[in-house]
Amino acid sequence: MGKIVAGIGSSHVPSIGRAYDQKKQADPAWQPLFDGYEPVKRWLAEEVKADVVILVYNDHGTEFFLDCYPTFALGVADSYAVADEGYGKRPLPDFPGDAAFSEHLANHLVADEFDLTLCQEMALDHGFLTAMPLLWDHDDTAWPVKVVPLLVNVIQHPLPTGQRCYKLGEAIRRAVEAYPEDTRVAVVGTGGLSHQLNGERFGHINEEWDKQWLQRIQDAPRELAALSHKEVMTAAGAEGGEVIMWFVMRGAMTERVEEVHRFYYAPMTTGIGLLALNNSD
Amino acid sequence: MPDTQERWGIPGTYVFDLALSRQGYAINKMCNSLKFDENREAFKADEEAYMERYGLSEEQKQAIRERDWLRLTQLGGNLFFFLKLGATLGYGLYTIGAQMRGESYEQFMSTRNVPGAT
Ligand SMILES: [Fe+2]
């Protein structure tokens, strides 16, 4: 039987990828970040030992264009390419998919009334890529886990509501638990925390709000999910609105969760949050 | 800028909703094409012809001529797409952001917690 064995919330920021590729682990500006992810990487490798990762992300004008924009899109392939975001392709191996598991998810989620766009090809940009090498070790050719990318529209309003994302997470848990194979599944919700990349308010961050988020997503996730996009964006910035992707992860976890690790760092234009959760029910 | 922006009412913020997206579609479609090297070369060789080919309005063309990123945002340009235009012209994210705030690059950097983390 499938089982959800970890829930991770993690920001995605292009500069983190550049710092990783340029091996800035010991650079004073970046060391706190890499150190902050290390305990979670160890926990995932030594205790969680996931077979598959469902990673919830958004594309940033890389693979999907506005001519035809899905609200939710699920990868159903056996491999996924690393995208070139215009500065050359990052030196990361392409990702192995799990088409059989994806197919199960697609069947189950659509039957559960989540009408997903299904993708046979998806090149993955920093929305997907940022967290992966910080959470799982890789070599030049391989990753230790298979992946299922799940894209959410957080670019063009109307966005799905926080509650819809939360319910999608709940449906994912039902689907995983109905999977006949013994498969250990980690769910990663990416994005946020506070940041804004447009207008006179470019660079807006809200550290206080971010720190509360890291607590309340554990204790009061339904209250958070009931906030309107306007309320979230007013506090956390226009692009901070993408935090709704964390609700997919949270909805896939049990009602009560146990915090394994928490980290926060706001060096430049994004409040970078990391949260590792265990099911406690 | 479409009236729908008023319903968001967030100061200094342009919410990329469907109305703004429709208004800026030509900008974003043109910018999206700049992910290919041959298109970047074509744009640099003749900006006016390239903008004409994508049907930008005169206001939109003028914002691009002036490298006015705030105006481009107000006219429906989406940063994730016009970053490709920025890359073609040599404008990075923080340069664009500082300009939208009405600051120099140095002023903007001095407002950051750890300006070395770029
Ligand atoms: Fe994002």
C-alpha cells in the first residue's frame, strides 16, 4: 500500500540554484541556507527513505505560456527534463518519473473530481528544481527518488483558492493510500514565502508574517487556507500568493503533524522558508 | 491599466489577473519568443520590426523603447516573461526592481538584509 511518509514546505528561488551550482556552500551569505537544509536532507536519506516525491510547483514562463494555461497539471511521464530558463541548463541530471504511479494518481484524482491537465512532457524550471538538490543527494546522472511534478497556476488570476489546494492534498492522500504497491511517498509544497517582484512595492517581504506562517500551517492550516488571495498578497506580496501550493502538501498530511525541522532566512527579496513535517495521527 | 486593478487595491502592486493578461498578451507573447537565441538576435537587430510583428500597441512599444519596466507592468507585461527581454537587453532582476521602486541599484541593495546573497 502507498503511504505518505513526509511533508515538506520549501521556497523556490533562482538565486539558490545559482549558489548551489557555483558551490557557494561556504560563502557567508549562503552558508546559513545550506546549513538550514542539511538536517532535512539527512532525515530524508536516513529515516524517510521515500521512493517517490510528489512535488508541487509552478512554472515561471519557462514551459507553459499564457495561450493555454492549466490550473492544475500533473506529470504522467517516465522522465522529466531540466529546463533551460535562458541562462543555460543547470548541471543537474534529468528526473526519473514513475508513470505507473502517476497514472494511478490521475485516475484516482479525476474520479475524485479534480479535473487535472495531464502532461506527457514537462521541462522543469526553478519552481521544481530549487528544492530537489537541497533535499536529496544526486550524482552526475541519477537521483535517489522518482518524481511526480504537480503544477499549480499561481501566475495568472483567477488562481485556485487555498481551500481548493488543501482539498487536492486530501485527495492525494486518499489516492496514495489506495495505491496497491508498497510505495513511500514524500509530498513537497514549494513557493513563497513573502516576496513581490512587480510594481513600486518590488522587494516587499514580511518576516513576521512568514514566521507565523511556519507555525500556523501546522496548527491552523484550515484558517490559513480560508484567507483570500487579496489578504495573502497584501501581507506577503503579490508573488507571495504562491504559498497556496503549501496547502497541497499540508492537506496530504494528517490532521495533526509533528515538526521535524524548521528554517527561515530572508537575505534578499524572498522570505525563504523550510518546514519538514511528519504525520502524527 | 484595466479598471479591475482597483478591486485588488494593494498599493504599488499590479495583480496579474485575466484583464491585465489580456491587455499585455502581445508583450508577453513577444517576450516569450525571446527564449530562443535566434529571436534575441532578430530583436536586437531591429527592435521596431520585431515589436511590429507581435502587434504591440504604440504605448507598449514606447515603454520598451524607454526600458520603462514599471510602465510595461502597468500595460500588462508580466515579469516572468519580460525577464527574457531584460536578459536580451542586459537588465537583470534587481536592476529592473530598483527602477520600479524609483531607486538606484545601490539604494535598493542597501535595503536588503544580506546583499551578498544574489
Ligand atoms: Fe514561483
